[in-house]
Amino acid sequence: MLRKKIGWKFDNTYSNLSQSMLSKLNPTPVKTPELVLFNHNLSKEIDLDFSQIDNKELALIFSGNQLPDGSESIAQAYAGHQFGHFTILGDGRALTIGEHLDRNKNRYDIQFKGSGKTPYSRNADGRAALGPMLREYIISEAMHNLGVSTTRSLAVIKTGEDVIRESILQGAILTRVASSHIRVGTFQYALISKNKSDLKTLFDYTLKRHYPNIKKSESPAVDLLKVVLEKQINLICNWMRIGFIHGVMNTDNMTISGETIDYGPCAFMDKYDPGTVFSSIDHLGRYAYSNQPRIAKWNLDRFAESLLPLINNDSKVAIEIATEVLKEFPEKYKKKWLEMMKKKLGLVGDDLNDEQLIIELLSWMHKNKADYTNTFCYLMKEYKQKNEVYNEKQFILWKKKWEDRIKINNNSQEKSLKIMRKVNPLVIPRNHLIEDALKQATEMNDLNKVHKLLKVLQNPYSSISTTSVYQSTPPLEENYVTYCGT
């Protein structure tokens, strides 16, 4: 019945893989599910119609208490290098209830996060708290609207049960939508599986699902490495463009599809500092803002190691081939990063001094603790608040250089502004504004600020009457810290 009303079209292919790669089980039912947020725009985009479904029934569906016809829930097994240390992992509090096909045959994993214990939970309770689930909903949807490849959020449900962390918190379940949840860590797990065919089976499955065009190539494993390398370069450049810091770039959080996944200790940078770290457990700055490209390369090295048996039977030859591909990362990344930064500054064509001009601005921002997003807004004349930092002598000298550079190649300020407005957001999910909205939602049961924040983040490149409010920086100099939410 639900299938007919809503339009679910499940075609669950991952569950046909080797049983050593997954576990089949249903979500643990919850006490009194209650709908908190529902993403009607996303449901329409993936051809689901919930218009005839009331909030009570939505809560039953997205808590897992009433699974849709055709669903087949599984927890995926995977491994990962966490802060550089290898460990066996898996979905410890997540279940993919199935793969839904839209009318164009696009395939989406529908996954519950916080749905109870799985065989991979270790000593955890498999549950999630309301605050972190609302946070992932806000940030993942903001990332999508900012033009970054990402998993999406469909719903947040309160479970009516408490979860115990440092304190007693309200329990919640997030529904996540992704093109798949295949990770570098999935390949690492398949490589060491007792079932020797798992690696080849996973590889063939990944090609069929994501990259069918390289299935018939002469060296598909090499081509997969190349395409994932390109995807990761594009993804990291987008993170750097908007000042996003993921916080846990472990290999189990790096997807083969090139989507951003897992919004735990992530945040957006306010004042520019390449060493910015938000994760409470990243004491050495492994996943700092400026380290993200380097870690992406490190993760790709681990991915290449997993593919070696498929690249060539002779391990020495396989290593040589993979190394040649990986050697291209620094140059390719730098080229893409320069292109991106030039767009942020509206620079057309090439000039020998472009990189120097960019570095001078970033160095000035760092030295003067200037806000990363707002500095580009100021250059676009989209920052209305008074800030003395932009009257600083070195900045005025730099700005004159920038304005002179804009004029070359028959360019005009209008053309430059047009380029800049496409890539420089006027608003981002500011950490202090998110915390304020989450506090009101979790402590006062008031979602007003959450809804306002989501509304303004729907169009982050457009100026509206409240834009300047959402450009505000933290009232005090603070060391913002985020947690894994477990």
C-alpha cells in the first residue's frame, strides 16, 4: 500500500554481494517516533510523493517502525584508516533500507542513521542524538545548495527515547540519501576478506553502479583509480572554495562516488587560518583545512593499494602503474585549485603573477584574522557591515593590485563580479548560528531558528533582506569544537 501511494521503487543490488560484506537485519523499533524535519524538495527530486502521508505515518516510516514494501535493510561492513591507524569497521548505527530508483533510473541508497545496534556496533548503542542529526541535516543540505557533491538528508525523527552520552540527550534518526555508500574503506575490507572473490565482486559492482563506461576498458582498475582521483580533486577544491573542514577524513569517510559523507566534527571556517581544526579528537591537526588535499592524496594511496591485485598479477608492476597515476595528484590539484581561486577573484585569462596575488590575499587574511567568506563578499560589494580590517593599509594596496589585474584581457569589473558571484557564497552555515538554532531546538523544542537557517541556506549565492544577519561572525574569539556525535 505504501509503495503505491508514495512511489517507492526498490531494486536492492548491494544486498546480493557476498554475505561477508554485509549483515541483513531490521532497524530496532523505537518508542514514540515523532517527525521533526522532512525534506519535501528532495523527496520530489527522487520521485517520491508523500503528499497523502500525514506526519504520524511519516514518523513511523522514517523511524523504521513501519518499513516500506520492497525494502531490505542491511548494515555494510568496511574497514578504514582512522587518523592513520587501520581498523575493521562497519555500519555501527546505520542501516541502508534499500536502493530506490527514480524515473530516470538514478539509484539512491536510503539509509537510516541512529537506527539501533548492528553486528558492527562494537560497544556502542547504535543510536544517535537529536542535535547531531539536525546538524547533519542542515550542513548536508547547505553543501548541496553550495554546489558541492554530497549525501543529502530526507528526514529527522525523534525516537521518544533517551541516549546517554556525556549527558542524557533526546534520541533521533536521520534518513540519508546517497548515490551509494561504497567507500575506500569498503575496498580495504574486501582486500583482506577471507572470501578471496570479494574484491573482484565489489570492483565489478562498483563499475556497474557508478562507472559503466570504463567496464570494457583495457585496464579498468587503473581507470577507476584515475576517475576517483579526479572526483576527489574536484571535491576537495570545492571544500577549500567555501572554507569547509570535514574533520574526519578517514578512508571509511571517502566515497568512490566523490560525494561528501558523514557530517560529524565538520564546520565552516570563520577567520582564515590554514591550520583550523574543529574536531575534538584531532589534536595534531591531521585533518586541518590546509591538510585536506594532502590527506585526500594519502587516502587515494590506500585505495590504490586495495586495487593492486586487480591492476596486475605482478605486484611490483602493479605498484609502478599505480604510482604513475598517483604522481599526477599534486599538479592536477594545484591546477584545479588555481582555477577555483581565480574564479573567486574574478580573474580572466592568465597572468604570471596570479598565484602570487592569491597567496598575498590569503596571507593577509591569516595575519589579520579576516573572515574568509566575508572577505570575498566585501570584494563583491556584498558585505554591508562595517569592519575596520578592510581599511588596513596592506589590504588597500593589495586591492589596488587586484583591481589592476581585473582590467587586463579586455575584462571589466562587471564581468568579474558575475564570475565571483557564482562561486563565492554570501552565507554559509556559521558555526555559532547553527549552535544557537540547535540549542533552541533541543532544549526548548522550538525549530523556528532551524527553519530560518535552512531557508536562507537554500540560496546561498543570492542576497536577501536577512543576508547581513547570517554574515555575522562569532561574537567572541572562540575555539569552536565539534564532536563525532557518538
